[in-house]
Amino acid sequence: MTKNVSFPASLVAPVAGFLRDQLKKLERRKADIKEEDPFSNESRVTDNAAPDTEAEEQFGHARTSAIREQIDRKIIQTRKALTRIKLGKYGVCEKCGEMIDTDRLMIYPEATRCVKHS
């Protein structure tokens, strides 16, 4: 028999607002990073860059790709937390069904699992 536990809506509403703001910032940052990617410059294909310029572009692309992957993961985590808020399951471990420690949620509001199951 599982317990039906949840945080009161009045406590979760500010978290939802914070997460929505964070999601907007992440999406803006993702767009900015895409513009910083040297590979997004179409003239790059036709130029005859020196080897050191090519290496710099490769490094820049690798850097922006890694940052974009991190941002994508954070966006997914944030959307997942917002969905759990809508479902009334925010703050409940998706693995064991127990409440996630509030200290953990303060530091990592996107958490969907308790420390034991993370």
C-alpha cells in the first residue's frame, strides 16, 4: 500500500515560478551558445582557413556542443520537474515514493529522486 504524499500547492507554486523562469533562461542561453558555435557560420564552408584557424574552430565547436548538451539535460530536468508539479508529484521520489528531503530540493529544485535513489 503506497502513501499519497505531496507538498501543499501554496509551497510548490513559487517553485514552479522559479523553474519556469529558469527554463526561459536556459532556452535563451541555448540560443546564444548556438550563435557562438563557429560551425554555425555558413561562410566557414567556403573559406580556406589556416590549420590553426581550423583547430580553433574545431575547439570552439566542441566547447559549444558540450555546453549545449549540458543545457539540454538541464532543460529536460526542469520540464520534468514542472510536469511533476502539474501532476501533484513534485518532491516525491519517482523511485520509492517517499518525500525528497527539502534541503535537497532547495539546492536542486529539479530533483525527481531522493538522495538514496539518485
